[in-house]
Amino acid sequence: MRGPLGGGRPRSKRGPQHEHPRTVLVTGGNRGIGFAIAESFLAQGHRVAVTARSGEGPEGSLTVRADITDAASIDAAFTQVEAELGPVEVVVANAGITKDTLLMRMSEEDFTSVVDTNLTGAFRVVKRASKGMLKARFGRVVLVSSVVGLYGSAGQTNYSSSKAGLVGFARSLTRELGGRGITANVVAPGFIETEMTASLPAEQKAQYLAAIPAARYASASEVADVIRWVASDEAGYISGAVIPVDGGLGMGH
């Protein structure tokens, strides 16, 4: 996949490095996949802001404090980004939490708090972003889901439900805003190389890897680069799609 986000004009033969930079906001950009997403956009010359409750985004990005469960906090974060970097043209809803346990042991708070962060949090962020996108008649919405959103996972009824809900959200948004130059897509990562997967017992690692046709975990940058591409002008006719980055783990789901 090549090319950063372009401007409104047809692509130049001079190559993607001459395209117009965009203002990008990544939620939960202080670590993991979110950090890698911010790095990928920065590497292509875009203006990048990340939201975080603690920590910082990559060097060159603007870190703004925001609580994804609080609409007023999100509004303040957007206002700061708009003042410092300009209207947000690309929003990547990446922030999320897990509270894994079997259904019979799961409390209502375990369920609702995960849905409130992962699904309702995305709603809050995208609703605020859509104001500027509608005015500009351009926007890219990317929702970070998970292979377990459609594949399922024991002990994750809350997380799986929240991630599956993003699919209906993106497709409904596509039907509402698709005629205004705005796309909405879902990227569904599988197992990613992280500190958490690195510390798993060898037997458990072998079990997970056996289920992945690619026989390896993805790097965070592999997921990030797909997200950057689906937000580009090259992908301007893709909307309402669910793009798996899972080495074949969730095929058919």
C-alpha cells in the first residue's frame, strides 16, 4: 500500500510525497496500536494529534488529554486540536478497554463500562468530528475493531459486543454521510505483537499461533499502515467495509 492522504485534486504523477497533508486525530494514541497509527501518519507528513488519559503520543504529535467516556472532555480536546492544527479531517477511533471474564461471573458494570468506552466512546468522538467534516465535505472515519468482534471469544462477551457494534455504526454512518465526501470503515486486527503477547506462556503462544494461517502475530505497524491507507484518497470509494488484519484467523466472519 502506498501514498498518504491526498488533497481534493486528482493525483499528481510526481508521487504521493507531494500530496496535501491532513489533520488526523487518533484516540488512545499513547501506546500500542494507537501509537503506531500516529507514527504511520506522521511519517507521511500529516498533522497528528492523539488523545490520552496519561502518557504521550509519538514525537511530532500533539497530545491532548481526553476521557473517551465524557462528551465535554472530547469536545474540549477537539477544540484544542482545531485551534493548533486545524479542523480534523481524519479520525481514528482506537481507544478501548477490556474486562474479560466468563458471562456467569461478569457484572453489569463489567459489561456496560466496556461498551461505554469502546462503542459509545467511538460514537462521541465521531459525532464531534462529523461537524467539521460535513462543513468541509470531506472526512475519513476509521473505527478500530477486532477479529473477535465477528469471530467471538470466550470470556469476552462485553468486548466482542462492543467491537461488533462498530460495524453497524460504520455502515449506518456510510449511508448517512456517504454523499458528503465522508467514508467510514472498520479495521479488525487479530493478534498483535505486544508486551502482553510476549509474556504469554509458551504453550498458550503455540495454541494461538496454530489458529493463525499466517503462523505469526502482526506487528502494530502492519495494522497502522492499513488504517493510514484506508483513510487516504486512494481508498476514497471504500466505505462501510470491514478490513481484517489478522493473518487469516477470522476468515468468513
